[in-house]
Amino acid sequence: MPLLRVLLLLFFTLIPTLALAYDVLVLQSMHEKGYDEAVRGFKRDCRGSVRRIVLTDFAELDLTRIIREEHPKLIVAVGDRALEVAQRQHGTPVLYMMALNAKPRGAAGVSMLLDPGRYISVFEEMGVERVGVLYDPARSGAYVKRALAAAGRTRVRLVLREVHAPKETPAMLASLKGKVDALWMLPDATAVSPGSTEAYFLFSQAERVPVVTFAEVYLSMGGAVALTIDRYDIGRQVAELAQRMLDGNPTDEGGEPPRRAVTRTNEGVVRQLKLNGVVGR
């Protein structure tokens, strides 16, 4: 009889642990449409069990305790803040997505930066050759280096200007007058800030050159083409990485580019500037 009581006690003690057992802890920075869309894509293709925690739902979150008690096999960090928190713990592998300023440090995932060759192809279709690019070397130096390599295989030539503070953007744009056929707006918080965004489109109007950007919102401000990420597909892409890791196959550290791009155009600007071969797809 005492043995039976011990077994029953052990059983009821283990029930909470068993109930919380799952494969993937999705750690999300905050409630945000783009993040939620990526998580939906992840859940669609992830075959493992998933628990989601949103950081802004908690005044404080003891991630180390959660991992110790719940034993997830993998953490998927959604957003910069979530990745920062996930990287403080040790022992549970981390994948990331939707983190613009990701510094992998032992994590793998999918970045928010499209392969620069995708943009170079857009400029080729538009029939432009001299493309102005403003960038902060500390933020986008590695990406610009890849863009130069991609452009080197085409007739497109990148005309580069370094900016080290947002206030430098208007002057650097002015230095491109008469020297470029298009502008490439990078997702670089130094080169493209709330205070300097308008300067890109004033330059576009004055010089009659198109702006190719990374976000659809800039089309309404006068951008010609936006080449954007597909957040839902990024989630599915990360789910494939997660499944490989859950199956025991290692994944290389670092971020791979999103595999799918979405092109949107401002048809009025495209017609006004008589651009070649640019269509939404």
C-alpha cells in the first residue's frame, strides 16, 4: 500500500511537467502584425509541438526557469528583442526570424535582408546603370559588399555614399545630383530615418530618377518599386530549419536570406519616368 501511495504521488507530481512538454518555444518580441504573420507561417509547417510566449505580455520573464522546467528542444526568437533574450541562455539551440539587427552569435535563422542580387535584377529590368546607395558601413557594410559583387556581374554600377549619422543623408543625396539614374533605399536606420526619408523623394522628383525601396509603405510617398519580404513564407522557411534541427541535423550558424520576394510598383511613377519592364509580381 505505501508503494502505491508513492507511485500515485510521483504520477500527480509529473502531470504538470508532462502537460508542458513541447518541442519548440516561440519567443516573440511583441504583438505586431508582421511578427504574427511569420509565426502563422511557422506553425503551418512545423511538425513539432509549439508554445508561444510574447515578451510584452510579462513585466519580467525568467526564461532560464522556463527552459529548466519545460525543457523545449529549440527556441525560435521572433524579433530583435526576443533574439537578445534568447541568446542570454545557454544550452538550448536558437533559431531567429524577423530580426533586422540580428547578430547571430551561435544562432541560425532567416534574415530580413533579401539577396542583393534580387534588387540588381530589378535595376537591370528598369534599364538603369548608375544606382545611388547611401549606407552606414557599421550597419550595412557587409550587405553592400555583397551588392557590389552582384552588380559586378551586370551592367549596373553602384555609386556609394557613406553616412554615419541620419543628419548627413540630405547632403549625401545632394552629392549624387547628375551622377545616378536611380536610388536604392536600403533598410539601414542611419541612412533611412524618419527625419531623412522625405529627402529621397524630393531628390527623385528633382532629378527624375526612381527610388527602389524595401518597404511598400514608401510607394505612397513617391517610390517607384518596393521589393519586400514575404513574412509568412519566412515563417515556413524557419519551420524547415527547425524540423532539420529537431531531426538531429545541424544547421550552420548565421542567417540565410528570405527565399521569396514580393515586388510592388507605383504605376503612376513608373509611367511618369518611363521605366522599362517593371511589373508587380
